[in-house]
Amino acid sequence: MKGQGLLKGLYITLKRAVGKDITIQYPEQMPYLQDRFRGCLHFDYTKCIVCGLCTKACPNNVLSYESRQVEGSKKKELVSYTIDLQYCLFCNLCVEACPTNTLYFTHDFELSRYQRDQIKIVYEIPKEEPSAVKVDLKGDAPEPDETKKEKQLAAMTAALQKNPQKTVRKMVENDEDAEILAGILLEDEQKLSRMAALMIADREKAKKVAVAFVNKEKKDRLKGGGAEDESK
Amino acid sequence: MLRTEQFTINIGPQHPSTHGGLHVEAVMDGEFIVDAIVHLGYVHRSVEKIAESRTYPQYVPYTSRLDYLASHLPTLGYCQAVEKMLGVAVPERAEYIRIIMAEFSRIASHLLFIGSCAIDLGATTGLIYCLRDRERIMDMFEMTSGQRLIASYMRIGGVSEDLPDTFIPAARSFIADFPEMIAEYDGLIIGNEILQARLKGVGRLNADDAIAYGVSGPNLRACGIDYDIRKAEPYGIYDRFDFTVPLAENGDSWDRLLVRMEEMQQSIHIIEQALNQLPEGEVKAKVPRIIKPAEGIEVYHRIESSKGELGYYIVADGGEKPYRLHVRAPSFINLMVLPMISKGGKLQDIIANIATLDPVLGESDR
Amino acid sequence: MEHFFLNIAHSLIVWLMGLGLSSKGADLVLLIVQWICIVAIVTINVIVLIWLERKVAGFMQQRLGPNRLGPAGMFQTIADAIKLLTKEDIIPSAADRIIFRTAPIFFIIIAVMLYVVLPMGDGMQIVDLNVGVFYFISVASLSTICLLMAGWGSNNKWSLLGAMRSVAQMISYEIPLAFSLLGVIMIAGSLSLSDIVAAQNNIWFIILQPVAFITFFIAATAELNRGPFDMPEAEQELTAGAYTEYTGMRWALFFLAEYTNLVAVSALASTMFLGGWHGPWLPSWIWIIIKTYLVMLIFMWMKWTFPRIRMDHLMSFSWKVLIPVTLANILVTGAGIQFLAGMGW
Amino acid sequence: MGDYNLDKMLAELQNLMGDKLELSEDAFFNWIHISPDQLLVLMDKLKNEYGFNYLANLTAVDYGEYFEIVYHLYSIPANNKTGVKTRVSRNQAQVDSVCLIWPTADWQEREVYDLMGIDFKGHPNLVRVLLPDDFTGHPLRKDFEMER
């Protein structure tokens, strides 16, 4: 009969109208990202052996680096590494080419910037202290200090919440301690925010505090463990 | 006799229903279309020239930007073309993964086709339902390659990574839910009498014209011509699967819609078989890091893309970059019949015709 | 509660007369107040309606719809209105400036004029015209001219096509619209809307005239330019039809008028077929609001489900289906009335 | 079927056209090399006598001194394929249009004209298709200078 299809359509939309929604509220509710999701390209300077394979693999000249000869040996070392993200095709060719997993894609997909030159990510490695990596996102410079600090704090807190172990790894001596510290921070929000603030303001102090946290926890555990032993 | 003046009206390049940057200059007599002139090139990115400055592996990501709605298909075509030049055999598992990905791409593209067909005719809600289901395919692409839309997943000699553990359950659950989705589109979009009245008998293309104009893919099969490259000239391992080629008779917009609906079900059928037969093993053949096909080798490799016959004509000069690469884009050639089938119709018909020809301007303009 | 608004009006008159105004002067002031009230109601209603339309569309499409500003996104429309107010008013250089500028103003004036005869509750009617239905239909058909003005004045082919479509469509659908109301008028025996409402004290006319209700509903959808009959606007074909060249507040006025028309026609539908303000327990003016919104929800439901019909199908549907059906309905109604009168009812 | 018929066809064509026509074969296609002045005769035969009704692809390659125009032909019911090549010199890049034989050549020839700068004689509407009308040069030629 004519009109049946119309009624069926009305029924379907009505059913969906009272049913569940499928959208998510994006900034509050983050989308679920698969493991292999290709977000922002990240460069882990410590692993780089300056082989240049990534720049050769890249189809669109996104990657470039400066290197210099290490005195007295054939080895090269990195001076700076630039990812010009605006030309990136997110094709994974550089990641596949890299022999040491220096390059990888993070899950950070919010890559838009207000200025074109902010898109460029430059990693500069000073010669003296290779441990203190300066990640210079160029666009951050002209911002007033206050907001910058706030942003840093927020970023650090987020990092701590998301991936605490990796973030605090440099604060303590070994992996085990890092794991303990991560556990503490995840449990206690106050400690987490304090640690985040300290890590930005004063690294040395943060390290001390971190060590203190870890030691206290270790002691507690010892006590707890001892009690358990006794009960056995 | 009273005579009215003809006037031209520019449908596009900025128009809600032109799928990107299509520009149709329609000569109108009131609401009737007297003639239509198609202007292309608004999305021209000179991919053929780019190919001449990229090495063979480097060009892979560019191919997925041709038909961005079914990005695995153009990549598959390119990789297979280069493999043909090199004589590389692809590992079994990779072949199967490629088929699965290609067919999912086809479904994703057809889902968007049905949705955009609905929205072009004014049924906004239909689009959202199709996008909702397409999203599940996009999630699967994200699982395997890390990218949702333009996944550069295939590589010369195989695929970039093996399937993750989560993929097969996701694919199986999609297949299980598919009949339900089809039922919903049938109820909301296909079964709607208004939509049927708008598509039936509109934009009729007869079989001889279709062949003469080089129309391919579902648009050709809607005219009743049984020609599917997956059957006629099987590439990859398509000869191992059992599927039928859906056909229609009239070649009008309605048939083009129906053929695609049926084609999705056949794709599901292929995926099911591929999942059942999926062997273990390597996913990438040993291919030298620097690919240099011998001088003078040239290949024309064509695949059945979701839009039609997608061909790559590659000429090698012995270097690591293609000497010449030409893409035979199905959308480009399918669009050629748009003026023919729209003449004499009404303004609303040309919108339906554009929608059912299913051009992708990224591919057509290259 | 029932006489809340009537009491306010009454005390206003008493207060004005107390100030020394003659009764005619007081009536005049009251009329002005009533006009202001209509404009206020229309505006507030549109704000709610746009929000509702977005929500309905959102829910049907399994989205949430606006939900950022205010409770459940209620203030989204207000924000949009502010945005539109602050937008640049662009008039195309080739446009017929006077016609282009006045079209939206006439459109909204005509839309507001419809409210004069609508009974909003027991005794709540600004003017009880004895040809109320006739007035309504004739004023509603005037909006065609405004769309034609907009289409012509824009000097844009899309706009002109939209305007021509709208004229053709409205002329064709005016007839079944009027014819389907005739059945009701025949039963009620009056063209006055208050009489028609009074006649539905016992039984709603939707039960006596189901066919007329359906034809009225279809014709009204076309008359309102709403989907699936939104030919003049036709987003996907004519970009925005007659409104293509309009920006900012002028465009918003068209939008406002469209929704104002929607409310008016829905209110007419509930008055003519759904018993008007009749209803148990609740005050009469709440009943009419409820009924009007129900009718509007059905309009929205249809718009967001169906594809747009083709222009020639639309015309042939009107002339070949709706008009014969409505004519037959009139015939059957007349025969029925005579038959029942003969039976001594 | 395919191969036997194809060989027979090629032999017949060779007899008919003599030295105007050269045959070659690679792993994927049987190529018919034809001089440009005989192109239309050959194409007409291929379509009307041998049933190659589907011109899948038409393109051109720049080899420096000459351009090679390549046609990939298929016959849809018989599922045969063959390729045709013809060469025109760079100085006089002109060839007959096959537009009247296969209407599909219309836009494909326009594209070749647009990007490679080969003139197709007898084409009804030889204007640029992908690039803007006021563009100068033909980008797929090897001597095209890119700005950057």
C-alpha cells in the first residue's frame, strides 16, 4: 500500500529518537583511541642514532635534523630535530623506517594551532647536559608567564595522570621506585598536584620530595609486609 | 507561441550537494535542464606530477588521498601495480588482509553513498544513520592502521602491520549486525515512497551509452552489463571467493542505488569467507628498501574500486621514481555522462543524478 | 488560573478608566498591550521552537542536540539571535533594494496578523471575527507575495527559482487547505473560530472529519514550506532558495516568520480539529498550548524523516489527489448533515 | 578464449597495414604500434570489427623527443584486451581524436591536452579540463618548470 514506507520511516525515527544517543561530548569525554592511533609524531631524542632513514622515508619532507661529528670518533650526534607537522601525511613510513623506535605516534590528536609557525616542533639538544631536553614549541614564547605556567601545570598534571610512571622516571633512581611513586600519585590527588607544581617550579626539590615519598611508602610496605609475615 | 528565455545556473562549486568541488553549469528552461556543462579541477592536486618526484614506496600515502572515502582501494591498486612491475609475490595472509580491508572500504564508501543520496534528496536523518554504521568500519581501520579515513595501510609487498587481536571480533560483530543496519536503511531510505518517486526513471542511462562512455563500476552494472573486474580479470586472490555480481536493468538512479545496496551484502559475504580462510604467517614480502623496477617496464593495473574501474598506468625508467604515472579515475569518467542523463530532467533530478553517480572529486580531479 | 489573563486585562481596563480614560481609550490601550503581548509570545515561542526543532532533530539522529548554553541548551537560540543581530547586513549590489529590504518585514507582519483571530483560551481572542477562518486563510496566503518579493528582489537565480516554486506551491495548496476546512465549517455552521471551538464541546472534529484533518495537515505542511514540501528553501537543491542572499537579521526575520506561521497553523489545526481550548482539569490556555505543540512536534517529526518531494509530484499530488479527496469529503459531509438532519438530530 | 583470437586479429591487422603497424608484447599487454596517420583506421577496425568497445584508458607519456599516446582497449563481453600506442614528435604534437569512435575519449583527450599539451584533431571541445583556463604550460611535460 502506498504510504507504508512513509509510516515505517516515521516509526524508525521515533524509535531512534527515544533510544540511546551515539555521540560523545568531545572535550569533556575523550574518544576512545585504538593502540595504533596516529596522533602527533613524537621524537625520543635519547634513542636517535642519526642514521637519517626517517628523512629519506618521508614523502613530504616533514622531518629534518642537524647533526655534528663527535670529536675523535666516527659517531654523529644530534644537534636539533625538526618535525614540520603541517606537511605530515601520518603515513607511518618514518616510524617503520626507524631502526631504534625513536619516532612514534602519540595519541595526542589536538594538533591545531593559532599560528602557522607554532605547528613546527623543534627538539634542540644542548651539548653539555643531554639529560635536560629543551622542547621548544616556538609559539609558546610570546605568551605571558602566568598563563604559560598554568598551561604547563595542566599539561604536567595530565601527563602524571595519564602516564605517571614514564613522567616520574627521571625523578627517582630506578624503575621500581618510579612504579611506587606512580602508585602514590595516582592514589592521592593532592600529592599529584603538588608534585606537578614542584616538577615545573623546582626540579631538585621535586626530586627530594619524590624520594621522600618513595622512602615513606617503602617503609610502610616493609611494616605491612612484616605484619603479614608475622601473621603467617 | 509563448517562449521563455533560457538561463544558466551554476550548481557548484559551492553548493550543498556537489560532493566537494563539482561545478555543473546548467542551462535551464524554467525548472527543466536543457544542457549541463561539467567543470572540473577545483580539487586538482597534480598527483600524477607528484608521483614523478616521489619514490615508489613514498607514493603510497598519496594514493589513499585519491578516493578518500574508500582509501584502501586506491592504495591496493597502486601497490599491486608496483608489485606487478617487480614480480613480487605477496604473502598469503597479507592477500587476505588486503581483501578484507578493500571490501570494508567498499562498504564504507557505499554506506556514505546511501547516506549522501538521502541527504541530497532532503532526508537528513538517513545520512546520520549511515555515518553511525560507517563509523564502526572507521574504528576497524583505526585498529589496523592507526588512521581512520585515509589509512595508508598497504605497502608494496604486503601490508604495514599485522591485524591486531581486536580486529577479528570487531569485524565479526559488524557482519553480525549488518542485516539489522540494512533493514533500517530499507525502512527509512529505500522503502520511502517519496524517494522512490524521485529516483525511479530519473537519469536513465542505456547500456550501449554506458559502455561507449566508459562508465564503470556499479553505474555500469545498473545498466544491466555484467562486468566486474573482480570477476572479469581477477586481481589479488578474488578468484578464490564466491560472490555474485549484482545487476539491475534500467540504469536509472534508482537502480544505481539498489545495485550498491546489494553490492554491500556481497562484500560482507566476501569478508566472511576471507575471515574464515585467513591463514597465519608473514604480512609483508621481502622487498628491497630501494625499489627500482627495470627500465622500460610499464604496467596498466586496474581494480574494481567502489566507484568503478580504477587503473594505474606506470612507466618505469630504471630509477627509484616512476617515470610516468597515470591514474584512470572512475569518478572522472563516470561524470562524463552526467550532462547526457540530466538533459530534459528537472533541477531536482540533476541533484539526484549527481548523488547516484557517486563521484568523488578527490579522485576525479586528482 | 482559568481566567488569569482575562482578569489581568479586566483590571487593566478598570485601572485605566480609574485614571480618567474613556472606555474607548481604555480599549485602545488594551489593544496595544495585546499586540505587544502577541509579539512577545511569538518571539519567545520561536526561541523555544528553534531549540525544540534542534533537539527533535538531534534525538532522531541519535545526537544530543544543543546542550552547551543554559539548561539543556535552551539559551542556544538566544546566542544565535545575538550573533545574527550583530552580523553585517549585506545587500547584493544588483538587488532591488526596496523590495529586498521590505520583504522580511512584510513577512513577519503577515505572520503576526494571523494571531488576531486565534482563540488562545476561553474568551481569550483579540477579535472574534465572524469570518475568522476566511480571514486566516486569506492572510496566510499573503506570505506568498513576500517570498516572491524576496526571490525577485535578491536578483539571484536560485532565489527566483525558490520564489517561483513557492508561488506555484502555495496557490495549489491553498485550495485543498480551504476545502478541507470547509467540512468543519459546514458542521459547525459558522466561520467564526470561537463558534467552531464551541461546537466541539462534545466531540472533536478530528473524529467527525478524519479525512479533512489529514488533507489539512498535508496542505498545511506545503503551505508552511516545511519538509517534505520545503520547495522554496530546498537547502540541497536551491542552496536556500528565496533566502539565499539574506544575511543577519533580515534572514532571521524570515526564520522568525516561518516559525510564527508554524505556530499559527498548528494553533488553527488544534482549534479546528482538536477541540481548541477544550479540555479537562487544566486551564483552557494551557490546553491550547499543549495541543499546538503536539501538532508542531508532528510537523517536525515529518520534516526530519522524509526526503523532499519533487516539484512536479508535489503539484500533481495537490491537483490529482488532495483536491478530489477534499471535494469528496465536502460532498460526504454535506450528505451526512442532510441525512442526520432528516433523521431529526 | 582470448588469446587465439587475439593472435589471429593481430596477424590480420599486420597483413592489412603492413609496415605502418608494429606489434610487440610485454608481460601484460599486446601492443600495437601505429603511425599517427593510420590511427583512426585502426581504431575503427578494432572497435567495429574486433569488438573492442571499451576504451578503458587513454593517456600520454613524454619521452623527450616524442610523445607516446597510449590506449588501453577492452572488449566487454569477450573480455579481451589490447593496447595501442602511437608516437607524435614533440614539435608537432598532434594526433587524430578518437572521440567519435569512443565518446569516453572526450574528457580523457581533454585531460591529455590539458596536462601534456597534445592537440587532438577533430575533438569537438578541446579545452582544459583540470587546470584553469588561463593556465600556461602543460605540467606533465618533463620540461615544465615548477615554481618552487
